[in-house]
Amino acid sequence: MSKKELFLEIEEKKELYGYQIGDIDKIFDRIDNAPSNYHLLYQLPTGGGKTVIFSEITRRYLLQHNKKVVVLTHRIELCKQTSKMLKDFEVKNKVINSAIKELPDQDEYSCFVAMIETLKNRLNDDKLKIQDVGLLIIDEAHFNSFRKLFSAFSNAFILGVTATPLSSNIKLPMYKNYNELIVGDTIQNLIDKGFLANATTYSYDVGLTSLKVGINGDYTVKSSEDLYTNMVMQEKLLHAYTEKSLGKKTLIFNNGIHTSIYVYESFKQAGFNIRHLDNTTTAEDRKEILSWFKKTPDAILTSVGILTTGFDEPTVDSIILNRATKSLTLYFQMIGRGSRKLPNKDEFTIIDLGNNALRFGLWNNPVDWQHIFKSPEYYLENLRDDAEIESNFKYVMPTELAAKFKNSENIHMDIMEEFKLTVRANLKAKTIIDKSLDQHARMCVENTIDLVSARRLSKELIDDIEFRIKQYCSCLGNVSKNYRSWLIEDYITRLTVAIGKIYRIKLLSELD
């Protein structure tokens, strides 16, 4: 059998899709015609089959060139997945992990899969012969740690593969390490062609001006923990899940271990089927938790920084971003965990509790990756900041929620207008809060049949409450974040009491 016949047979066997074959041909055009030490970057959305594509590239390269291939990953799980995929493409490969100290059989292999630090150590120990390596493939190429090995492969063609060609370090832009970017198919096209599930995004306005940005350019864990562990945010999360994702297999992403544990405890107390996972979880427990998650239809898994890459569970129906991020890569990685298509799964739900969709755009919106690759500084500098996002918040009660208050004559209140009226009447500002509380309490009592139902209904007013408090604080002027948070928590507590008082008055009037 000729090499061409073998290529066609395996291509058909693996059922490579048209867009994948087209991109592979583009990449081989550069391999065949560009200088041998050319650095090429390739972008394709999560779920588009990047591992399939570079596995086929490896197979074809080894058929056509008398040189070896090295594939670099940044996590052990990805090493294993990559090695298995290469074997599926009939590429015999050897994984170089921390347990491999000697490589006496390296001449038997033409392809190696390794983590960066392990490979660096073996090269320093002079355990690996790399003079015959003609192609270096880098998975998740946006991570800058791979740069330290470029000099060791100065004569090899380097192919970086990523869903987001934006460097994890703004000081080390990708255009300085790669000569060119080839952009694959878009998320929307992959949805339209039936390769990815469609997403419905529900955004819940969250005040983020209390968050601080760290040296890595993203929000600090401490400031995120302070915000997302407070009672208001926990209530908002529970409400959002109950309203939009109840009964769905759900992944919740957080920015801190304490937040994730709070989420676990809150959901457990509410009677939901939930587990918690972070990087301190033992390998054995992690395996058991992920097995439970796979088998349990209504499972909820709350986690911290551990399931964004190297994790693939197609049955996920709902993604909750219980955090804010300034990382476009992380945004796409988190949502990508829910985008896998199945015969009985055409869509999934995104619940955004970090204004991320307002910052980056919806997950399936078009992205000019060439512009981001060439001018990352400009892109990052022009992202909408939190103050601008918040200034444009205007709460409109959802139609389905408003329908629950159909027995009330008026369910809206313009706090700004009420403040003007209060000033003219020479009244204290807090009378606005009292009036708002009374209206909310009456709405809950007028539209339910008992006290328990009324108090339960009040929990669905959290967004309206937050917006009214925000307007109230804006009228007052210079208000601290702590005072604003206290006002919200105090309002919720007082609302419960007010509902009880109005309900008792209602019962007495009915007895008379």
C-alpha cells in the first residue's frame, strides 16, 4: 500500500471533517514551503477537534519526513489523552513523564509526548536525543511556559495550537514567538454545522467595583472571595440555578476554595446533589468525584481552577460562572466544558454571575483573532471596565417573574424619582428604603396563599433589591462598598419581617 493510500484509508477511518481537512492542508502548506524553523500558530475553538487535527498532522508528517515529532502539553491528563489519540491514528508514541528517568528505547519511537518541565529536565540530563526532531507541536500554546524550550528546538518547525491566541502574560505577546496565525472555523459555524451545542446565556448583573486586579492582570482571589462568599451572592447563585438550571448536570466555576466550599454548603443545605473539587483533592477522591459526576444526571460540581483544561464530560448541560475574570482564554475554557454535542444534547445553559458576557461578548459572537494576535495590548486596553458596565445596568424585571406578581397594582419603583420627592418634602433618605420594603412585602403577600410561600417568593426579588439599593447609594453620593453590602443584607432581613407583619394584618382583617 502506498503512503497516499494509507493516508486516505486512515483519514476515512477517523472521519475527519471538511473544516479539519482544510486546516490540515493549510498547515502542511507552511510545513512544506516555509523555512524549517518556522513558528506557526493555529486557532480552533474548544470542541473543534484540535487534538484530532494535530494527531493527523503528526501521522502525515512522519509518513512524509524522516524526522521525529515531539508534542508538548502542560498537564499530565492532557499527556495521557494526547498519547491515546495519537495511538488511535496509528502513531506509536512514548510519554515522557516524571517516572521516566532513562530513555534507552527512544530509538524505537518517532513521536514523544511530554510535559514541559519533564522534557526540560530530560534535556538538561542529556537523556533525550533531539537532533532528529523536525516538528514540535505545542498544545494550549497560549501558556508562556513553553517558550523556555524554543531554543532547544531551534531547527524544528514549531506548531502552536490554542483556542485563544492571546498570551497568558501580556508582557510576552504571542506575535513575538510565532511568525503567523492560521484561524480555524468560528464557534457559530461549528454550531450551525452541528459540531457544537448551542448556548443560551443568562446574565445576572453583579457589582464588581470592589474587586481588585492582581499582577497577573486578573481579579485577585481575596477580593473575589470577599464578594462571592457574602449572603447576597450566595442567594443570587441559588436563585439563578433554581430558575435556569434546576435538574441539569451543572459545573460551577469559582475563583477561590472558600467560595467553592460556601457554594457546596449552601447547595447541600438546600437539598441539592453537589460535590466540591479543587487542587488539594487527592487523585483517588478526584477520580471518584468525576465518576459520580459522569453517572449522575442532576449532579452539580463546584470547583476552583481545575476543570478548565484536560477535562471532558460531554453530558454537562449547564455552566455557571460564579466568578468574574479578565482572561478571555479562561472565559472560553470555562464555557467550552459545556459545548460538547451529543445525540440527545443540542444546547446548554450558561449562567453568568461575573458580567463576563458584557466584558467579552457572548460565547458564540465573532472574534477577530488576527487583530488580537497582532495587537493584544490594544484589545486588552479597550475591554469594558467594571465601572462602565455597572453604569449601564438598568434592571428590568423578567416577564416570567413579573407574572408572579400579577395581583399587585404596581411592582415598579423609581428610586431616583423617590429621592427627589423626599428631598423636596424635607424627609430623611431612609424613608425611601422603608417605602420600597413595604411595596416588596405587599407584593409577596398579595400573590401567595401563605406566609411560607410569600417569603419564598421574596427571594426572587434579589436583583430588583440590589438595583434599588444601588440607585439609593448613587443618590447618597460617596458610599462605601461595605455600607452598600450591609444595606442589601439588612433589606433582605427586614423584608422577611415586613412580610410577616403584613400577613398577620391580612389574617386579622379576614377574621373580622
